[in-house]
Amino acid sequence: MCNSRAAILIVASLAGADFAAFPAVADSTDPTGSLDEIVVTAQKRSEKAVDVPIAITSLSENSLRDAGITDMTALAQVVPGMHIDMTGAFYQPSIRGVGTAVAGQGVSPSVATYIDGIYQPNPLANAFDFIDVDSVDVLKGPQGTLFGRNTTAGAILVTTKAPTFDPQLQVRVGYGSFNTATINAFGSTGITDTLATSLAVGFTRSDGWITNLADDSHAAQSNSFTVRGKLLYQPQPGLKFTLTLDGERTDDPTGFAAGTYNGYSDGPAFFGVPSVSNNRREILIQPGTFAHLVQGGGAMLKSEIDLNFATLTSYSSAHWDSGHEASNEAASVFPANGTLPVQPCPTLATCSFLATGGYSFLDAVSWKDTEETYSQEFDLNSKPGGPLDWVAGLYYFWDRTDYSPENLGIYGPFGAGGALSGALPPWPASSYVQFPFKYINEAGGDGQSAAIFGDATYHISDWHFTLGGRFAEDRPSVFLSAPPNLADGFVDVPYLSAGQTFYSFTPRAVARYSLTPDSNVYLSWSKGEKAGVFNASGFASERAVIKPEKISDIEAGYKLATPDTRLEASIYHYDYEDLQVSTYENGISFIQNAPRSEMWGGDFHVQQRVFSDLHADLGLAYTHARYINFPNAAYQTFNTTYGVQNLAANVSGGVMERTPSVTGNAGLTYTHALMGGTLDLNGNYSYQTRASFDFPYTLIQGGYGLLALRASWTDPSGHWMGSLIGRNLTNKYYIAQILPDSGGFGAVYGEPANFMVEIAYKH
């Protein structure tokens, strides 16, 4: 993304420069072993984390590396109270039981992801690798006042490395299990006294751990490429501009390489095809019916202007993503042409391919998606040091998402003499054929959001009082078109469109008391709101708008930061109105409102210097999450007579889906001089109790823990580091996701035990 001249300047400058080496210990400590101070921007200004009245888990580049966290999908292993799902290839985080594990046009998670201050709405693009990440801060609880839309559960703030005028070079190369290879590189240098540039590149490829027995292929073979270039211009003190250009391409079908869950599939049940159930290493599904490819790029300009009385910061961003997805709805192979179902259809009414619960066909669906996003934010921030700290801002966001075209591939009675010819059942065996992918519909929509916000903190001795609010307008719109494309058409929907405007006000109030210069207690009240949306993928049948979800949060916490101890503890209570929850109907994901829900619990996180060379990290979270009023929760089940059935249940009083009641992690880091260099030993164990993938608590994953270990040695020069890394070392067998579709239930399992050898160079 940077021009060739800039790249040549980087390499030339690096060749003859004197550089910093790897730190002898992790960057969370100084050479004496003391814990460093953490600075965050959770309130739109740089502050010590101990002084911020928000529950935060802050992770540095090295703490992520030491825990074996290399991408966004593994964050929950080091963030108590966080849970991460993948709905197919869609990244779906939740915090304290709040999340929307579904994706579609205009639908975003309740946990917002920000990269360098820019909101990233596309869940297909948010499961990215950490190629040049400087830090990750996970904010828990509603952040609607300062961060706005889609932050009812919290926010993930990712900060990437900034260009430096002093030359830097970092390279990491790794090879490990499943023929996995990784290369990450970051370089930065000054070009002139006022201009600096940086370039980060990452590449990963893997054969994956899943074999498709249908053609003996690597079912989850993947590769990804990411590049990020930055240009920093500082023409004078108090004036700074940073231009960022990025691009990515990921080809990874793992999320759709789903085997049959518990034999729940129309394929083996009604057509007698062979099946593999509940096997994380092997699947048996139709080749060419599952895929995930996403690529895109963007540009962002951050402008910082010192106005003497305040600092004005502008964030201007444009981003584009496109993808190709495919999912096998039955998680099985298709039969050979001429194969009749076990119970051929006696009448059109009872067993037609149009009938709910019918089993006359197997299908796979594919679609292309594109998303364009533009945003502009202005923040005016007071100078530090006075009795009043304040920030005021304006925000605008525009997004367009298209799922076009959506195609259907089918095995069923669609040949000569079959259902499409007008003949009545029973249809002859000769009519049962594979029908190639055909266009069936397209859907999409625009979304606009505008907001004005302000937040101020007044300091009176050891007391600190904060009051803030945000007024926002959101305008989602949707369209669906499904012209007939078969003889009689599976669907015949004219062009449909709708739009609506929502207004919201999300205030917060905080009282904080400084017990000592190193510790605080706080009590906060805040509200959050997630705008209403439309079920674009099922708009023909679900035309009603989905109501906004609203949260009211009361929270109390304690924070401590000393050279030996860093501790955060908080308790909270959420009241939720019209929580947006996800489910499936006829294989189509859609959202509905749970009228009232309640969550309460607590988080605890401590980092302790046990000795100068031994540090401990312990996190624990308890979440009590219940649907208080949810009488018509839609879900799917499998019946051996009728196949997949769409039902509804009263789950009022029930445990919320995808919410473990207890999550936690424990880590140790040991540093010791060895052979003139430095030995680092790191271990992290994460655990979660059981959770369900559906409302009635029938698709259950039991509690499980994951163990990661890392051993590294840095040579005496401090430039070279060699590491041996192991993940899931107990080889725990667990389900990462269950996909209820129109023809069955697919399951994707977590990665087995795996190892990697890594060589790093920093100069």
C-alpha cells in the first residue's frame, strides 16, 4: 500500500542503522521486574487505566504473544467475561452475555470493533490476524456515550503501531502443525525531519485439520494476506497527520466446513447417504458447497491539531470489503442421480419441496457480499491538568451492504417428470437429479448514523464526577428482490424495500474517589442503545422492523496499580429491553426481540509480580444472564420423520444462549538469564463453563479449558529470538459452533493440539 520509493527508503535506512533489541522481559514490566503503567484512551483521551471508571482488560503486544493469542478469534482466552462465536465465517463476540451471533445486511455485533479509532462494522473482516498490533483494550459494559452505535455490550479497541522517525525492523517466521506457515514483518523509518513511514505485512497459510472424505481433500485449507502502510507528517509542533492504507485477503472455509451434528441431517436420514457425525478431524459433505473468501481495503486519515485551549482530532475513513460464501445446508453429500427419498412424497401438500418439514431435497447456498463504509468523526478534547476534563464530538457514518446474488444448488425431484413439470407426486426416480447453483434472490440495504456527544469530568480534591450524553439518529433501510428463475419458481417476490428512522439518547454519570494515588473506587450508571434493523435475508416473510435494544447499567468497581500489583474488580447489573437475539428459520438466519432480559455478575483481574523474574496473571468472571420475558423464542430441532422443524418455545426465566456462567484464565511468566541471553517461559490456561447454542438449551457444549505454553530464548545481542509454542495442549475436544440449516445441523469443532516453531528478528 506504500509506494516503491517509500519501501526502498525503509530498507536502505534499516541497512545501516543502530537499533533497539528485544526487551529482556515482557513489555508489561521494566528491567527490575516491576509492572509498567498502562495508558488507555477508553474515554477519548490518554489516561492511566487505574483512573478510568470502566472495566477494561488491556493487552500489550507482548502479553498477547506470550499467551499465544495471534488473532481476534482467541481474545476470549485472556479476557474474562468475553465469549467469541463464529457464525459460519462471521466474527461474533459477546461480553457479559450480550451479543448477536448472526450476520446480515445492516446487522452488526453488540460489541463494536475499532482499529486506530475507526469503527469496523463488517463481521466477515473482523477475525483478523495481529500483524502489527501495539495493544488491544476490551471495554466491558455499554459504551454508548463516547463510542455510540452497536456498543451495548462493550468495545474492542485495537491500536496498531505508529510510524517512527528512528528506524525499526521486526520479522517473525513460523512453521507448525497442519503445515501451517506464518510470516509477519514490520518496518518503519523517517524519510525527512517531518515525514515518517511504516509498512506491516502478514501472510499465513495452512492445510487445516479437517479432511473431507468425499474427495479426500483438505477441507479447511486456508491462506491470508494483510498489508498496512502508514505515512506520518508533522510539519510543525501541534500539527500531525497520519494516513493509513490497508488491504487484506482471506481464503478460509473452516467456518463452513461443518460435519453432521448428532446425525441431524436429511442426507443420511432420508436419502441414505453415508455420514460422519461429531468428528473434528473428518467431514463428509458435497465438495464445492462450502467456502469463505473475503478481500478488501481502505484508507484512513487521522488529523491532530493543537488549538492551545484544546486538541481537535479528525478521523476520516473509507473502507470496502467483498466476499464469497457457500454453505451446505444439510452438512452431507448429495445422493447419486435417481436416488429416491426413503419415504417418497405421497401428496403435494404433505411432502412438497415447498412444504415446511418436507424432505424431498437437499440444498446448498452460495452468495456474494459487498460492504462499503464511510465515516467522519471530529473530537475536541480539553488540555489535561485543569479541574475540568471534557470532550465533545460529532460523528457521521454511512454503510451499504449487498448480498447479491444468492444462489441455490439442489438435489431433488427437479428433472423431467418431477415437481417443476407440474406432475403430481409420487415423482419418478429419474426426476431426482442434482440441480446446479441458480440465482434465487438478492438483498441489501443502506445505513446512516449521525451523532453529537459530550462528556466532562470535574475534579474536586479526591473526588471526580463525570456526566456525559450522546444524541444519535440512525436510518436503516433494506431491499429484497427474488424474481422467479425456475420453471415455477421457488420464490416469486417483487422488489421490496423499507426504511425507518430511530432516535436515541445515551447518557452516563460516574462518581470516582481516589483512595490513594494508586487506587480508585467508582460507581457508574449508563445507558446504551442498538438501533433497530430489518431482517434483510428473510424480509419477504419477516417484514416487521426489529426494535432497538436498550440497556441500563449500574456498575461499581475498584482499581489498583502499583509496581508489584495491578488489580481490577467490578460488579454490575443490566436491565435489557428488546434484546436483539439470533436464530434460524428454514436455514435463514434472522433476528427477533427478547422483550426483557437481565444480567448481573462480576469481573476480577489481577497481575502480580511474585518475584522479580516471576509474574502471575489471574482473571475470573461470573455472569448470571436470564430471559425474563421471552414467550416466543424461535428455534430449530431435528425429527427423524420430518427432518428439520421450526418451533417456538417460552424460554422466560431461561439461561441466555451462548453465555457461560463462569469464564476465567490463569497465566504465569518466568524470565531468567541463560547462556548469556534470556529465557522466557509462559503459560496460559483458560476455562469456561457450559453454554448452549440455542434458546431452549438443547444444543449444549460442556465446560472446557484450553492450555497454551510458550518457551522463548533471546540471544545475547537481543536481536534474535527463538520460540516453541503449543496450543490446546490437552487436546480438548470442543464445539466452536453449531449451524442449524434447512437440511440439518452442522458442527465445526475447535482446533486440536498444535505446535509451532517461530524465529523472530528485531534490529
